[in-house]
Amino acid sequence: MLNIFCPHCGELRSEEEFSPAGQAHIARPLNPEACSDEEWGEYLFFRDSPRGLRHELWLHASGCRKYFNATRHTVSYEILETYKIGEQPAFTEAAGKKSAAQGVSA
Amino acid sequence: MTAINVYNQRPADIAGQSPLHHAGFEQLIGKGRPNAGVRLRERKLLGHLTLRGDAKDPAFCGGVHQALGLELPVALGLVAKGETSLQWMGPDEWLLIVPRGEEYATELRLREALAGQHIQVVNVSGGQTILELKGDKVRDMLMKSTSYDVHPDNFPVGKAVGTVFAKSQLVIRHTAENTWELLVRRSFADYIWLWLQDACAEYGLAIEA
Ligand SMILES: [Zn+2]
């Protein structure tokens, strides 16, 4: 079983306490009325499914019942970090590529 | 700003009924095995208030302290003064438990101390109950029931966690040495009571008043 660090509770908890809630960092359009159908459809229905790092929303369902973000590798399932909503991830594909180019392994 | 309808939800002339009323604990007192490893007591019909606000706002923390005489606990913390306890439930949520019948006056006191602030106080007394477990074998029983580490190194007195328990969910509170409380939702109370009887069978279960 995976242990996941809840940034609110401040400790590792077993996976069964959590539920995933999809892609993170999806900003709701500030003025939905002004969106084209395509823009609104993009916001509502389309999600990324990358092979590699993905930023996801998770819910600590049996614990503090709060959402937080996680950066997870979709191949290895490794969770590299968890962070509160409103914060930015430290691990990104872009940063990973940069460090790989510099010969630094993640 | 919406008007808030604040009223005494449990007037003294209406008898309350615990979600475990049907278990008939009164009739079970003294019938368990002598020297039972787990002794159970329902702390029923207490006043439960959910309090929400911004812990980073000194006005909120100060107001709570003024109304309750308790400091807001940080993550996974549980503080108590006499029969009143305040537990961290989430980064902006606490559970306040007061003696039976004091919830309305407490709510009014909180609302007065926090007037004008962006806060919430909700009386959830009818939605949950507390089972207090004492004895040498309580920790063994908990270990069978939850994946959370209940060793005192990880779970000292004064800590409280929401977690999975018997394929269900509840809050475990470590209130004193060999004394634990389970905060159980009303709709799960019967299931948890059945589970506890089964899980405690090997240690002996005694019901206390
Ligand atoms: Zn949590």
C-alpha cells in the first residue's frame, strides 16, 4: 500500500484514506459568458493524460476531508510531492527536462 | 450577509435519544466478563459544535479563546478543559464538545465573541456520538480495526485523527493513558457497535455507566 503525505494533517497516511479527484490547476474561466463553446468545452471536458509527471487533485477523504495537490508519475506511480491548493509544484516535466539536460538526475 | 437562525435545538423538555438507544447499554452494565480487557461507555447526548474560521486571523483565535478559555489546537491536536474539549478537524475546522445542554449557550457565546467575522458555528450534536474505551486491550482492538498506527510513539495522548476503521470511517481520540474515544457518525453507530462487540470478544468487553 502507498503512503501519501497529507499537507494539512502533516503526516503520511495510508492510501485507503484518500480518493483521487482528477487533474489539478484547472482554472475556471473568469467570465464563462464570454467563452466560446470550444473554450467552455475545453475547460469542462478535456483533461491531460500524460505519460510522466501529472499534477492531480486528491481528497483526504477519511482524514481532514480537505483537497490538496500531488505530483505523481503516471508510469511508476511515484508521488514526488504533495502541496496545498494555491501553491505551485516543485516538480514539473519542464524542470525535469532541464535538470536532465544538465546531467542532474531527479 | 444572510440572517442566521440560531435557536436551542434541544430544549430541556424534549428527551434526547442516542443513536445507540436500541443497544440498551443500561441493561448491559455489569454483565460482561470480570476484568474485561476493554470497558466501554457511551458519552451520549453531549453538545457537539462544528466551528470554522481562519486560524491565521488573530481576531478569530482571540475570540475563540475569549469564549471558551481554550487555544485553538494545531493539526491533529485535542485540547480539553474539564468536560469541554476542542479538536482540530481540518485546517479551518474544529469540533467543540461541551456537556449536555450547554451547546446553545456556548454557541451564543461564540457568536458574540466572533461577531462580524467570516466564521461558522453549526450544532451537530444529533449527528454523532462518542464511545469511550478504557482498558489494557483497547490498543490491541484498535490495531485490528484500523490501518492507522496507534502506538503511543505515533499516537500520544492529546492526539486525534480521522481515519478508516472497520472499512468505515470515524475519528479516534486518545484522551488519557489507556483511554480512547471513538467519534462515530449516527448512521454508522450501530455498525461500529456490532464491530466492537466482535472485535472485543477475545479480550472481554464490559459496559460501564
Ligand atoms: Zn489530511
